[in-house]
Amino acid sequence: MAELAAYLGIGIVVGFLSGLLGIGGGVIIVSALALMFAAHDFPPLYVMHLSIATSMACIVFGSWSSFRTHQRHDAVDWGVVKGVTPGLIVGVAAGVMVARGANTAFLKFFFLGVTLVVTAQMALSLRPAPGRALPGRAGLAVFGLVMGVVASLFGGGGAAIGVPVLTWCNMTMHRAIGTVAALAFPIAIAGTLGYIAAGWNVPGLPSWSLGFVYLPAFAGISVTSVVTARWGARLAHRLKGTTLRRIFALVLVSLAVKMAFSV
């Protein structure tokens, strides 16, 4: 019961903050699950694989709930979504293939590196000044490819790359967050299916695993994150959230430091 309660609690926090900030859901899920899985003596070789894959599965429902709420505020650019998605799917598939052959140390330090970027963005409010128009079809496809690779190795929805790039291309912050929330949905679906396939015949995985997706954690986090993602997305259209971003950045630093020495 304590384990299930922990998963439900993670889902509450993840859903609300990913809806509010458009970033950070995967950071919390992967960090928290890596610490929990290590403490429960899951196979050390696959702690990060299980954490990343389960995070991708959890993002499916949370991202759906979040982007539907943003869409009701007319904050999703569907032209960008359609242009980016083909490259995104290819990038996710490539990232999963890399992850399948990678060891835990590589995945951990890649994750910590991206976490450092996310934390800096939040703590220092680092956003590139709008300086150009959106790229054409080929540019959007390349953008999607890079975003897909990073997201699939990181276990997130790609907001660490997506939001800064779209704001640099003269998209408003609210619209960039809503558009990236919509892009997180195909990232999560493709990543989940890829990690299920990649881990299908791997020996020694814990019971109740579907490939690399650990189903109890997926179920617990998804149940609560779907609800709280809507709350966060609604609040995002009322608040600037600078102070909250900085507090969240401190939480991320704490999780990252703990994970660096525990996994």
C-alpha cells in the first residue's frame, strides 16, 4: 500500500506541474522512480531503462489531459504539431534503439545533463529572445527528430527543447507550452511502444513489467496525473509562475543530487 500511495503522490505532483509549467513531468517521474526502483532492488542494469520507459507510459494520459485543456484556450498550433510529428516519431524510435543498447551509467548521466538544462531554464528564466519565424516543413521535421531522440532517452515530453525553440521562433509562451503539450502525446505513445518492444525478452525484469514499463507505477501515477494536469493547465493561463519555477528548480536539483549518488 505504501508503494501505491507513493505512485499516486508522484502523479499528483507531476500532473499539476507539467500542466502548469509545460515542462518537468518526466524529470520528476524518472528521478523518483529511479530512487524507488533502486531501493526495491530492481536489476541495477535496468533501473534507468525501467524508469524512463515507465515515465513515457505515464506521460500518455497526462499529456492528453494537458493538451486538451490548452486546446480549449486555443493555445495549440496544430500546423506546427503536424509538421513536427513525422520527424518526432523517427527520433523517438532512434532514441529507444540507442537506449536498448546503453548501460545505466550512460542513461543516468544523459538524464542528469538534460535535468541541468531544465533546472537552469527554470531557475534563471532562460528563454531565447524571439528572433526568427518558424522554419519550413524540412526544418520542423529536423526539429522533431532532435526532440524525439532527446525525449526518448530522457523519459520526458520534449519540453526542455520544444518550449525554448518555439518561443525563439516568435511563438508566445502560452502557445508554445500548449503546442509542446500536444507534441508530448505522440512522443509518449511512440516511446511507450518502443520500450515495451525493446524490453520484451529481457530476462530478470521485475514481475508486472510489460517490456521495460513497470505497470504498478504506470497505473498509480497515471490515475492522479490525468486529473491534476487539467488543474495545472488551467492555472497556467492565470499566473506567470516565476517564483514557482524557481522553487521547482530547487526540487529538481535535490532529486538529481540524490539520484546521482544513489542509482
